Amino acid sequence: MSSASPKGQREHGQAVQDDEEDPYDARIRRSGCASEHEALQDCHFATKDYRKCTQQLLAFKECWKRTHPPDNLNDPK
């Protein structure tokens, strides 16, 4: 027999780890744009086509711009 865990046990182990927040989800939540991101994801799930989600995409983009001003790396000091 192999020492590898059966598939069911492996999935169960992952379920325990699923109690922790996904790093991607944590970043979105901290971004201040979680509701806009969720609306965009819901639209894409419903339509399977981001082209049909332009309003949601623009709302997320505008939120991101408001909450993440650009770095002024090109400005001379």
C-alpha cells in the first residue's frame, strides 16, 4: 500500500484549513472595495462574461483609485 493519504482524508484536511481566511480574500476585504469586488464576481458568475459587467468593473476600478492613490515615483525630489 502507498503511504499517501486517501483522497477523502486529504479533502478533509483541506476543509480544516478552509477555516482560515484566504490571503486573496483578506487583501480584498482590507482594500475597502470588498462590496464592489463581490458585485463584480457575482456578475461574472451570473453571466460568465466580464464584458457584460462593465458597470461593476468601473465601480470596482473607481473604488480602487479612491482607496489606493498612485505612488508618485516619477516625481523628482
